Amino acid sequence: MGASLACAFAVRHPQACKGLLLHWPVGGYLWQKKGRTFFQRHIDFVKTDGMAAVIARAPQGENFWIDPEIGPWGSPAALYPEFARKLLQMDLDQYLRICEQSRDTIFNDTMPSGASGEELLAIQIPALIMSGADSRHTRSAAWALRELLPQSEIWNVFPPEQTSANTLAQVLGFKQRLEAA
């Protein structure tokens, strides 16, 4: 979700941004539905099997997008035993409320995450948008950013036609245009 973080950073620290490279932004209805569904799968798993089952499963699950039952904190729990212990010690109802709040905050609408529509309209920073074409990195998210960012351009080439060579050429061309401006 790097494009989301870049937009959030640009809203809060515009003076630190020369340009924004928004590669495969997330958003759109499919992204919202998938994220909400994955959080619900985790919540249901915790309610049925408990936090100990999450901690036990986490090392095999890799990450939330591959194994939603481990939840968004399964990967860090697998890597950091102290974090796993703290998760196990949490009040279960409090943990579930945090999961629900996270789901409802991150996946609250179909807009690309990171900045509201009003915040995007106010960003006066050149941006290059490069669309993905899957259920998280949707074309609609890229076009929403193009519509709302006043100084943006979109590279109208979609995967799999995006290659390492032509993507690099787009990024370097954008950098040249920024330096020339």
C-alpha cells in the first residue's frame, strides 16, 4: 500500500515531496470487499479458535493477504515472540474491537486509501500514476487518483504489458520532467 502512504505523506508534509510515484494504488469496490472479507475471516477465526490458534498458525501463514485467518498482526507475531505474547495477553473483546475499527477505517469506502478526496484535491505535487489490474490494485483506484490529483498523469498501460524496461522508462521520464520544471 505504498501509494496510500505516499498520498498520506504528501498531505501532511507537502514541502518534503518533489513528486509522487503512485505505482499500483489500491482501492475500488473489489479491494474494499476483499479487505473487509479478510478482516471478517480473521475475526471469525479468533472468535472460534482463539488467539493461541492465530499465534500457532502465523509462522505458516506468511501474511494477511495470503492467509487472512492469521490477521494483520500474524506476520509480526511470527517474527517477534514478545509481540506474540502481548497479543495472547490482550483482552479478547478489546482485540476484536481493534480489528473491527481497523477494518472499518482502512476499508471504509472504495476510494484509494491514504487521503480523503478533499485532501487529494489540495495536493499540488506532480504525480505519476501507474495502474495495476487485480482485485487490490484496481484500475478504478488509479483513475480516481488521476481525477482528484490536480497535477497528475496516468500511464495508460496495464499489466501484463508493463515490463521492467518500459516501467523504468516511465519512471525516469517522470523524473526528467520534474527536474526540468
